[in-house]
Amino acid sequence: MITPDLLLDAVLPDGSTVDVHLADGRIAALTPAAARHPDRGAAAEHPGVERPGTVRLGGALLLPALVDGHAHLDKTFLGAPWQPHRPTADLGAQIASERVQRREVARLAPVAERGEALARRMAALGTGHVRSHVDVDPDTGLDHLHALLEVRERVRDVIGVQLVAFPQSGVVATPGVADLLDAALREGAELIGGLDPAGFDGDVDGQLDIVFGLAGRHGAGVDIHLHDGGPVGASQLRDIADRTAALGLGGRVAVSHAYALGQLGLDELIPTARKLADAGVSIMTNGPSRSMPPVTLLHEYGVRVFAGSDNIRDAWWPYGTGDMLERATIIGLQGELMTDAELRFAADLVTSHAAAALGLADYGLAPGASADLVAVAAGSVPEAVAAHPERLLVLHGGRVVLDRTR
């Protein structure tokens, strides 16, 4: 589609009304709407006629593209017939059940088809970048990785996809996984994942030695699933922080879920938060109903907190829409974020904080930034978080992904 060269009458997150000028897929300039002169451009010569490619937003709120910091594109059942949820007793049983169900669903719709359907749904809702964990284990080998590498290429014009090699069956507990993770990083995954070093593998040092060893060898980032709670989980968080600092990986390591942080007393929570902040370890949450990390307290102590959708319509749960503004709402409700300032913070979790956690360059609403933008039918950021607004315009690298302005 034609790339707009000018977006008129956009309201920025700070409340200012501006004209946004685009060129070559980037923001060229932001000019106050009040500075619009009658002698500027083709519209002055022909009143009532816009320049080709111009989009008039009419005071809609313009945000930088939403960012989904944690998803599982290879797990989704979207694109296949509805799959009833199958309850299980524990994590191990759930993983075993998922293996069976994903084989069944793969016969109905392959991984790449389902992953692309979800990625395109995310893009149409204004998500410009997603970090997807992808299963790497002896059951799937690298098949899911190869499928998502194909998806990433197919959707590159509408959404950026970052891939984490995720050991869903553990690292130490399952022979051969370390070699598969090594191969995944060689073949296109940007980060290496982990899974409950104590609770699943029963060997904290063994798993972290492999994960951080491969990260160092490949120059990769790290994003570890950590569901282990209480002091056991907190101890692992401090171990991860120590290894991050020792390897100089600050800003490139994340812990997803980190339920322990929502279960600690302040006497252990605050020292753990300080260690995470000093090491540059980020924390991802999807706003679970129990044990959500205390996002505002962590932020106050300097920990970067960001948001992800996690599982969407898969074997783990039947819910999920791919809408990151809805995810900000869920986190806001769980964290009792009510004031305008707190709702703005909730929006940060799905925009600037998530972009920083993913290491996105040229992100934001400033001259020179990539034109990854979403306009929503809201008058302010707090309203955008609270009201589930319609997406009016979505751009990725200046390309039109969705346009409901005409």
C-alpha cells in the first residue's frame, strides 16, 4: 500500500497535537499542528485537497508500535478448529499432554500456518514487534524453529519477530537438548531460553551453566521461564543476576514470569530487586491471576519490567487475543493501577519498556525513529489502556498494515 508522507492532527502521548511527517519508512519531523501555514503544500494551492498519501487522523492518539515481549507463535491453535482445553495435574503432565495435542493439531494446520495467522492478527492490532519463544526439544528437534524462521520472513513487512530457543522439556533433564539449543542459535534464534532450573531440571547450576555458556559462545541474549516460587525462585533470580553481571550481559537478559517476586516479603524482595536492577536483568509479566510481580515496586527500584501475551489459544490455556493494549489492561487490573500516572506506566510496559527489553533500535516517536506506529480511537494514553479502543491506522516501517481512516 502507499506509504503516507504526512499524518495530520495526531495527538501524542504527552497530549500535544502535531503533524507527523514520514519519509523512507521513518519519522522525518514532528511539527505543532498550530504551525500549519496556509501556504504549505498542495492543499494550499487546492483547498480541501490533501497531498497524495496523506492521512488525516482527526485528533486520534498516536503511539509507537505496541511490543509483545513474550509469545509462543509455534504453540497457538489459531488457524485450526477450536480445541477444548485439557486440564492436567502439574507442569510435567501438561508438557506431556501438549506433545500429544500439538501432533493432533499439526495434522489440521501446520505450525507455520498457525504461527503466521497469529503474527498477522498481532500486527493488525498494532503490535510492531514480538519476541516468540519456540520449542526446541528431542520431540520437535528444530522443526518449530525452521517453521517460525519461515514465518518471520513472510511477515517481515508487517511485524518484526525475535526468536528464543526454548527448552520446553528442560535442559539437563532431557539428553540432547544442549546440542539442539546450540544448533538453534547457529540456525537463526537470537536468544536462548531456560525453564525452572530447580523445579524442572533439579539442577540450577547445571542448567544455568549451559544456558549462559551458550549465550556467551554465540553472543546471544537470554530469556528464562521461571515459575519456581518463594525463596527457591528468588535464589535463582539472584543467581541469574550474578551470571549476567559476570558475563557483561546487562540489558540482554530477561526472566519471564518470575512468580517468586510476587510471593516474597519486603526483606527479601528489595535486595533481590536491587540485584536484578544492578545486573540489568529485565522481568516480563503477562499479568497472571496469582503471584504477579509487583511491577510498580520493581520499577521504583530500577528493574525494567515489560509485558507479553504469553500463550494464546493453545494447549496451555484457551484465552488470548494478541492485543497488547488489552494485556496492559489485564496487568493494570491485577496490579490495581488506577491513576492516570499508573495507567501510563501500564502502557509503557507494552511500548517503551518492552522495546528496551528487546533491544529495539530506532523505536519511538521522534525524528529518525522507524515509522512503526499505531493510531487508536482514544484521546489519551490512560483512555487507551482502559477503553479497548479501535485501531485506526497501523504502520510498520512506514508501510500501511491497517487503515480505517478513510
